Amino acid sequence: MSTDVSPAPSLRKAVVLCVDQAYLPFALFLMRQIDFHEPERDFDFVLMSDSDLAVPAGFEALRIRLLPPLESAEYDAQKITHLSRATYLRLWAPQALAGAYDRVLYLDADMFADAGGFSRLMAVEMRGLAIAAVRDVQQWYRPTRDVEEFRKAGRRGRRYFNGGLLLIDVAQYLADDILGRALQIAAAHPEWVRHHDQSLLNLTVDGSWLELSPVWNWQWPIKYALYGDWSGARLHHFIGWYKPWADREAICAARFTLGYEAFLSRHFPETPRAGPQKPSLLTGGKRFWKAVLRFFALRRRALAYFREFPEAYHTKVNRPPP
């Protein structure tokens, strides 16, 4: 596996995943899916970690570039709670890749790709903004809701994005000193940092970011389960505690759990998995009817959200209120 981060001459775009060894299998699963959907891709795959990653044989065709492990006292000092410290790595990714790539598409490893289009996504006009992302699920059907980080900071009326997908203009990110400003916030106001790097990035850009269609980061809490296949989602993001590779209650759709089961059993047989699929949400009694009622209750607001993005590559500029 190559450790040279200089891209091929024609490649100035990269899909980047930042993981530790425990999440490496799921990163490779996602990379293989993306490669399948874009067999003639014009972007690199890059893996970033804070330690050496042991990528097994069988993935040479993906042409993955491994960055040297990040060594940073500021990284080591970041607050951690329910998430791994590795989530902060994406803050350093543009700096590590500067000079090699103009556009970086960061993805969380707990995503499932249903379609391609990533090269075209990485070419959208950024309109002078460093980051493009998808609105966080907290503001899907309540777009005016003030999330906790902004409330604590005394800021109102800001749109808040989910950090699971970040399209980054590398030069603008560096020019805006987003890493340095984020670290200043982390040091001065650790009580504002609820969702690690996601909190820091939102507080740093302060509501100024390019909004993408939700199809690029369909966040999958249980209450939105019935919307996933109807939304045209290209990337399903398994936020929260329920992951399809460890779903012993059959909350996830079977196609997700079966996909991970086949991949892990072949390439990472030692990785714990959910096991045989139990009865699905369809036979879940109260759980099923609750999901159905939520589907109907939120339908009007969901449709209004979808209409804001008439096609997958439509974007909107968000700014803080005056």
C-alpha cells in the first residue's frame, strides 16, 4: 500500500477517510462500494490515522494512499467522550494534503454507498466557502432550531451541518485558518464541544457554509428508517449507536446487514458481526407502527426539505444572521 501522498498528475481530488484500526474494515467496505459505482474514477482514496494501519491483502486495486500517522500534541489534547479521538483527524486532513489535492471529500466510515457521482460532487462551485456539507438531522424538519453548541456560544439562527461528509476546498480551508481557529475554540470553551470536531467546525465557520442535498449524507436514526429508500439517498450514514454490522435487533434493513456480513466474513472474519438476521422491523409490533406514524407525521416537512434541492448537485449558501 503506497504511502506517497503525491497524486497522479491528472488527479487533484481525493476521498479521505480518517480511522483507527478498529474502523478500518468499514472504511475499506465503503471505498470498495464507491469504486464499484465509479469504476473510472478520477479521484484518489486516502486513509489517515493516528497510528499505523494494517491494510490486508486484496485491496490493491483500490490504489489507496496511506498518510503517515498524525503526530500532534494539540490533537492528543482534544476532549473525547463517546467518540474516538480519531474523529478529530479530519480537522488536520486538509493541512496534510495541501499541495497534493485541491478538493477533499471527507467521509465517515459508517456509511453505505448506493450510487456514484462523487467526482461530479467534488467539482461543484464552492462560492468562496471552505466547507460544503449536509444539514444535521437536528435541523431536518426544524431548520430554525438552535442546536446546543450555538446556544452555549450565545449564537442564534445558524444552520448546523453534520460532519460525516465534508467537501473541502483545501486552499480556502487553509486561507481561513479553520484548524487554528477550531483549536482556539477547543482550548477556550471545551464546554461548547458536544460532538467533537463536528462542534468545532460548526462553531468555527459560524454558519457560513455551502449546503448540499441530503442525498449525500442520509443520516439514519431509527425514526427516519422508512424514508431512506424513498429519498434517493446516495450515502446512508448510520449515526448513533446502531450500526448494521452489529445490529442484533434487526433494526437496519436486511440489505445493509447482509452486505456487511458478506464483506466482513471474507476479509475480516475476526471482526464481531450481527449474526443471522432476526425478524425485521416489519414484524416489530409497536416499533413498526411507531415508524409508520413518524413517516406520515413528518411527510410534509420532509417533502419541503427535499424540494429545497431539486437535484443531487443543487447547493445553497448559508450565512449567519446579521
